[in-house]
Amino acid sequence: MQDRIGETLLTVLDADGRPLVDQDVVVEQQEHAFSFGNIGFDFVPVANGEAELDRLADLWFDVFNTATLPFYWADFEPERDRPRTERLQRTARWFADRGARVKGHPLVWHTLAPDWLRELTTDEVEGVVRARIRREVTDFTPVVDTWDAINEAVIMPVFDNEKHPNAITRLALERGRIATVRLAFQEARAANPTATLLLNDFDMSTAYECLIEGVLEAGIRIDALGLQSHMHQGYWGEERTLATLDRFARYGLPLHMTETTLLSGDLMPPEIDDLNDFQPPSWPSTPDGEQRQADEIVRHYRTLVGHPAVQAITYWGITDVGAWLGAPAGLVRPDGTPKPAYDALRDLIKGEWWLPPTTMRTDQTGHLRVRGFPGDYRLHHDGRTTTFTIPARPTA
């Protein structure tokens, strides 16, 4: 963890521009450079004036600094040429106005593709997909500056859903994975050259490695690799987590843990292959499960933050209400009270990994050396305040 700690040397000046020699100043952290994220789905109604602001928002902002918003195409544009742009724009600005960074998820995904897309030819599908990417990235620049450009491309061309076939799978099957990845990154990059664009997947097998290698060999520029870790069947453990991180860090790209969950109730049976196949009518949080979740979230975040390639972690859900698969994966109970895991995570991000207002003393030349987690800081002296940054170390 010490490898995360940065350092900066300041020259502190008084009101007349002279070095402030041998004086006490107060330094405090304002923000982490590291992206500690959570989904912002719960706050779309709040941002659009459809629901009252409640304590859940305070809990969210007290820990997290990056919100992932849902751009699932079937919900975003259920009728062709009638996208719900303004609704998510208001939500994105709501988060940004409160100091959060905003990420969009996803631009291309076979699941939750709109029904009307199926009626088009493959050539037409490609054209509409390209236009959709350009439209969303353009319309949300600069508030949304990070995107899952394409989601779960490993399974995309072979995704089997006979009851509900989708046009994105057909596109990926006929054009190929790498060509489909290329069009996603190509259009998003053209719309916003400064955006951070991710290749994101749940498949941590060698199949994902093969895709990454093919994409890189094809000259497609990826800004970061997205790794999902929905641990509904149990915590991966430090050994497996580190082995996974090391396997994907070898490509020299930043790693984003884009979708992380740990349960506070009974675990999903190990024989379940597709997590979507297990959705019991009731899946409650339990006292023993909550203690287990708290322990595991500390262990997991320590492991991730301790790895030099990891730049971002997004926990997938602030509350159990509306949680994916109905699982007790949130950090807040349905009644709005925090689980032990919430408190444990806050103690890390805003406690152990945070510099509270701290008195420090300049030296005889007016210099002050400050060590801390990379991010934004303030320095106070004699009623005056200045800001500075401890830069992040380059990704290994």
C-alpha cells in the first residue's frame, strides 16, 4: 500500500510573496485521484425531480467520487430516434455539480439491445450502432468523460438467446469480434478524443486475453481494461485476485474493476454457471452475511488498491433495493441504514487512506513536504487558502 503514497514539495509563501519560514499550516485532503466509484442508477429519479433527496445520497457522496450511469440502449432509446438523452444529462450534471466524476455504461452491448434494431439488415445495424455511439459521446461531453466502449465482447458473437435474439450478436458474428471492437472505439474516439475508453468484460479466462491481444495487434487504442468481479458465489480471495490482476496488467494498460459485488446473505450455489439463472423469490441480507461482507470488502479493496495497475474500482450498488438479480449485494439495507461493509469501506477511503486537517510546519526555507494518497489538497494559513495536488504515480 505504501507504493500508492505520493509526495510533493511545496514552497509556502506569505501574503507578501515571501517564503513562510518555520510556521504552522494546516493541510487537508479534498479528493482522491483514485476512482472510488459506485453506480448512480438510484439517483436518476432524484436528479429529474421525480423523487425526494434522502439520506442515501449523503451516504453515496460520503464515500464515492465516481458515478456510473446506465446507457443500456433498450431503455435509453426504446423507440427509434427518441432517445432519453435529457433525462441522463440532468443526472450526469447532478453528479458533476456535486463534485463526482461520471462514467457511461455501455455504448455497445448485446444484452438490452432495442427490439427495433432486429428488423434492420446487418449493414443497417452497423450504421445505427456507429451513429448511436457518436450521438451519446457527443451529447454527454464533457460531463461524461469515461465510457465502457464495448461490454462483454468475448461472448457477444455467440450469445445464445433463442427467445430474444438481438442484432448486436448478429453484427459481432458476421463482422467479427475485433471489427466490432474497432467500430466502438473508432466512433467514440472521434466524438471525444480525450475520453477514457474501456474494453470491459466479465470473462476472466484466456479467451479475454486472446481478445485483448488481437485488439492490440490490430492497432486499436484501448485506454483501460475493465474487469468485472461479481462475487455472488463467494469472495475470490487475495491469491486469485492478485493472479487475475497480474495476468491482465502485463498488457501495460490501467485496470478498472468496473463491476464489483460481495454478498451479505447466502451465497449463490457453486454449480450455477450463468449467474442470471439463479434468482430466488427472496434473498435477504443476514447478520452473519453482513459481517462476512464487511471483512471481505476490506480485504478486496486493500488488494486492489495495493496493486499498481489498478486505477479505479466501481462497487455495483449502494443499496439492496433494485440490486442485480435481487441479491443482497448493496452496502445499505432497504430501510436506509448502512451495513457494516459500508462503514468498513468508508473507514478505508475516508479514514486510513485520507488526510484529515493536519497541522504541519514549514522549514527554514519555507518548504513543506507533504505525503499522502494522490489527489487534491488544501493548505490553510492565517485566513488564506491555497490548493495543490499530489500526483499519481505512472501506471506500471
